[in-house]
Amino acid sequence: MPRSPEQRILNAARKLIGLQITGVRYMTQQESTELCICNRALILSLSDGTLLYPMADDEGNEAGVLMARATDGQETHFSSLQR
């Protein structure tokens, strides 16, 4: 029986467990141009070289906002920047 989309995505995401964030920066103008998006997203660099960044949808139409919520409920919005 085929796996559900949720299980497929979770299995891929589990590969991130144990990795460390080694850098934080905004996407360069060249990177946003290569992705054909107008805004530059926040990028998290991981210890294995993986780059994480928010997108508006599954098709990668535009950069999105990365949200963080601390254990005390404090929220931080890491907004995308225009090119």
C-alpha cells in the first residue's frame, strides 16, 4: 500500500533530526532570481549543508514568512525581504 503524503513528508523531515543550525542569513538576490521569486527569504544553514527556507506554497511561487514560537508563547516573525 502506498504511503500517505503526510508519512512521505514526515519521513523526509526526520532526516533533519539531530542536525544543527550553523548559519542564518537572507537569500541573496541571485538565489531569489534563480528561484524566480521577488522576495528574499530567511535561510537556515544546517550542519550537513542543507538550506531551509520558507516558501508561500508547494510550487515555490514566492518566499514566505518563517514563524518561531518560544516555549513562553513569544512569537517572532522572520519576514521575507523584497529583492
